[in-house]
Amino acid sequence: VAQMGPQGGYGYNGPGVDVHVTSFQIMALKAARLAKLKVPDQTFQRLRTLLDNTLNKEGTTNYGIGMHGPTPTRTAVGLYCRLFLDYGNKNPSVILIANRIRDVEGAQAGNVFYTYSATYGMFQMGDNYWPGWNAKFRDAVISLQDKTEGPMKGSWPPDMHAAGNRVCTTAVYVMSLEVYYRYLRVYN
């Protein structure tokens, strides 16, 4: 909480407005609150304000306030964060982003962090989003799995978004594929 920037976000070295870095802090703060640690309500309101200030009218999410433009990963992170911050799956901005991911961005199995964030979001969006998303992303991710004989069989090749690290890419794709085993659907 003490490291939150004046605009409600975080950066690589403390305060900032980096949506991706902030997403990890949102998960930590949400976990802290669920563990009954004191996290001021104002902290969550400031996070919501940051997210609202990075949303574009077409449903994309910028890197930060007044910063670089949107990417599919930032947009998926915007959905993921809003769901963790209890916007709910009926919130107009959440629906706008989910529709953008489903109808424009689609499954991008070559981008591991996009896949993870979008998959969590689509799972939480429910039956109007999840069945179609699951079939598309699942098959695309599995098609990238290393099928050669040897020690790499079953892993995923390094993804440029995961710093070229095979272990990281494999772990994140596995977490994406098992999203419905690791999380309960929060919204109906």
C-alpha cells in the first residue's frame, strides 16, 4: 500500500502507472484482504481509478495513464484486473473489454501472458464467453506444445513475452489450461 503511486498504480521500482506491474499488486492486495489483513478501501478505489483512466472507448487498455498505447496483453490484463477488483461480469467496461477480446483479439496462443489473462477473464465472464473461448484457446495452445522425443517433450517453446524462458512459458500455459481447476467461477 505504501508503494502505490499518486495515480493509483505501481511501476518496476515502486510507485508508477504500469498496468501490468499493477496487476500483480492487485492480486497481492486482494489475497491480503481475503487473508483478513487490513487493506484500506481507498487502496482499491485508487486501483479502480487507474484502470478507468487507462481504458479506451473501443475496449482496449493502455500501458498507463497518458502512456504507450494499448496491446492485446494490456487489454486482457485490464479485464483480469477489473474482475479481481469486483467490477462484476455485468459491468459495462468489463463487457466492452470481454467483447473486444472475444470478437477482435481472439485466441493468441503465441502470447503466453495474453493467453493467461484473457483465459482467466473469459472463464469469469461465464457461459456467454467461456465455451467458445475454451475451445479456441485450448486447441491453439496444445498445438504449440513440444511433441518431439526427448527431455523437452510436453513443454512449450520459449515465448518472447516470457523472456524466452521455456520453464516460464510452460508454467503459464499449464496455468491457463487448468484455469477451471484452480479458480471457482465468481460471477454467474
